Amino acid sequence: MNTKFSHVNIISKDWKKLAEFYMNVFECKPKLPERNLSGEWVDDLTNLSNTQIKGIHLILPGFDSNGPTLEIFEYNKNLGNSDKCINLEGFGHIAFSVEDVEQKLKFLLENGQLILTFRDYSVVLTNEQRFIPVKSDDNKILTCIIDYFDTKITVTDLLHEKNNGEWTQKVSSYYKLRLKTDYVLELVEKTGFSVCYNKDVNGMIHLILKK
């Protein structure tokens, strides 16, 4: 039995804008028709209710219409992802090989956006508020303890693990920058960026910037 790679699916808040970016910058081509999916079969497939999915497939550069595609979808009820980190398990990135890096960088600067996420530590937690329960189950208890300084914080991870009926303790500490939202906004605007999106999600700041 032959196996063939088909596509990579990306969920976007605005499928048309994301598709336009890949077409303008990386020369992807639309593979029509556009998708507009709904109905009982979509609800059964996604395990969601009253689902509507819109989007398109893009033919990747270097391939014809029978090659692999980028499938860019937008749900009528997207679920935001506030835990985007470079070492987050799961899908990491898409790589394109280009002949002229400087030219492609120019296109990126003209068409791309800068996305920043960081936690706002401007409000100092005091006393018992400094002890933050992160995760607990029958075998693990993880607590973070925060100490504040002018330009940084110290995060101490206190991990209790149960092995063979006995509990052990592990401790590790590391620094984090203490960024304030107003300072970051002032800095990016001074460098010529305009703010397209600014949202606080449970203390995690999400910024989308464009030149």
C-alpha cells in the first residue's frame, strides 16, 4: 500500500489574510474550491456543535496541484491558544527553501507581522499570593514561588513527586524579565511598528505588530 503526504492544517482567526500572506510571500497557489463546511457530518467529525469551517488549500511552491498543500481553516468558534512557546510539544513550524534570502526578507517585512506574547509582572504579588499552584495529581504537585526585583523576577519551581509510595522534592530557580505592557508598547512604536492587536488573556499579553 502506497502512502502519500497530503497536507498540513493551520487554524487561523482570519483564513483569508493568512492565505494571502502565504501567496504573496511564499508564492503558494490557491487550490479551489474554497471550503465552506457545515452540517451534522462536520459536527460528528469534529465532536463540536453547530460547527462551520471556512478556508482553502494552498499548493506549496515547487509542487503541482497533485502535491501536498497547506490547509488553512477558520472555525466559527475558534479556540485561542495562550500557551505558544517555541518548545511547546506538538506542531512547531513550516520551513521554506528560497534562492534569495534578502529578497524574501524584504517581502516578509512588507507583508509579515511581528507577534509578541509575554506575561505582565507589573503588579507585585505579596505574601501568600507569591505561591502559585500550577499542577497537582496523585503523583505530582508543582508550585511556583515568585520573588520580585526592579527589572526581573525569580521563579522557583517546587516539585513534589511520589515514587514507589515515597515523596521526593525537587527545586529549581530561574530569572524572567519583568516587562510592563506600557513600556513594550512605547518601545515597539518608537521602532516604527503599529499595533494591530492588543489583548490581555489572564495576565498574558498578546500583541500583533506591523510596519
